[in-house]
Amino acid sequence: MIGGQASREVKQIFSKIEEYLGVVVAEPVPEKAEPSTSNTCPSCGKPVGAADKFCQNCGAKLK
């Protein structure tokens, strides 16, 4: 299952549940990623120094 196909299948499953139970099932709301206050690289998750401009592990630009 990829992207749109998975989404369609989930909607079909919700529809069948609603039919069976006679209730409306709310679609899940995607969780928003909260900004990280810890000193970890947003790309690889490895620890980084507070003053680092680039991740020492993957080279991603920080801040």
C-alpha cells in the first residue's frame, strides 16, 4: 500500500465500521511534530552541541 491507496482503504474500513456499529468514526488527525527543544539533529536524531551549526554525524545544517 502506498500513499493514496492506503488512504482510500482506511476510508473504506471506517465506512464499514460506521455501517456495522451505526456510529460515525472520526478520521484520525495527523499529529504535528512539536519543535524539539533538545539538542538532537532533526535529520538523523543524533546528539549535537548547542553551538553546532552542522550535525557531526550526517552533516545536516542546524537551526
